[in-house]
Amino acid sequence: MTRGIFYLLLALSLPVGSQAGLFVYGDSTAIGARTGIHRVWNAAPSIDSGRWWQLLGKEMNPPRIVFNHGKGGQGVRELSESILPVSLPDAVVIIYDRRNSGETPQEYLGFLEQAIAILGTSRFLIMPQVPQSESFPEEPHQALAMAEIDRQVAMRWPDNVFSPTERLDFLSRLAPDDTRHDGLHRNDKGHRIEASVIGEWLRTRGW
């Protein structure tokens, strides 16, 4: 069964009054990968109710089913190749990714362009590049590249990113070490922050 047919069947099975759906693409940031003793949940993320996207889907009014295609460690090229056109009513797409494969900002933006063109919808949010937490500073070249990616993405899709103030607040809230398992992957506190901030952004737009 293709993913397109699978989504259609899921849409037909949604309860009356529900909205479909939230589609998430990206790397381990998107899937909300766990580490350490919590790694066991990575085998079945859909039943890990504490992940940001699970929390987000439940908190929406009405609740939304989330289709998460995040894959740990993949690059933005692989992300762009995994994108499917949006075919469900009221669907929203969230792209939550980090520079993983040494792409230049221009290369990264090019793959995002390809992905957005395939989506065929204006109802999408591109999340900022989230650095590691305070005790795990990024290499200078990575930090510069991530900041430049955010700058170029904001120029290209200004209506589909956090405002400068929202971005700063979001990154500041995720910066403390107590939001992460290992400096990178979020713990329960980090997931709650992500769900709260993303949910508020979507609600202000009536999505």
C-alpha cells in the first residue's frame, strides 16, 4: 500500500468533527528521538505519548492525527525526497530539521525549495535550526551555517516561520541543559516546550 492511499484511508476513518492532519518531516528533531534509557521508545514512537508532536496533536482543538515522517540522522536531501503532496483537507505540514550533512546554506535552501514545491500548500511551518544546549556548544562553522539557514529561510518564507522575537524566545527556552537528554535530543521538558510554542503559532493562524 502506498503512503498516499494509506493517508486517504486514514482520512476517511477520522471521526466527524476532527481535522486532518498534521504532517511532520525532518530528522531526529522531528521524530523526537530519545536517548539513554529512554531509547527503547524509538522502536515505537507512535506510542510514546510524551513526544512533542503527540502532545501537539492532542492539544489542538479539535485534536489532530499526526503523520510523522522524521528519520534520525537524515540530511535535507533525503527529507525533500520523502515529501508527498498534501491531499487532506485542513492539513498542516511542519518541517523540523537540523543541518546534518554539511550542506551550505544555499544547498540547504535549494532542497527546501524542492520540498515546498511538492507540498502544494501554503499551510506549513519551517522550524528554526535548534542548537545544542548550553554545555554542548556547536562548532563555530555549524553555528554560523545554522544561523544563515534560518536567515535565508525567513527571507524566502516570511509567513511560514517564527517571527524574530518568537524564534529568540523558542531557542532561549530550549537552551538550558535540563531540556535535553544529551545536549541535543529533547527530554520531556523540551518536548513540552516544543508542543506549547508550535501549538500557539498554529492557533494564532487558525490552522
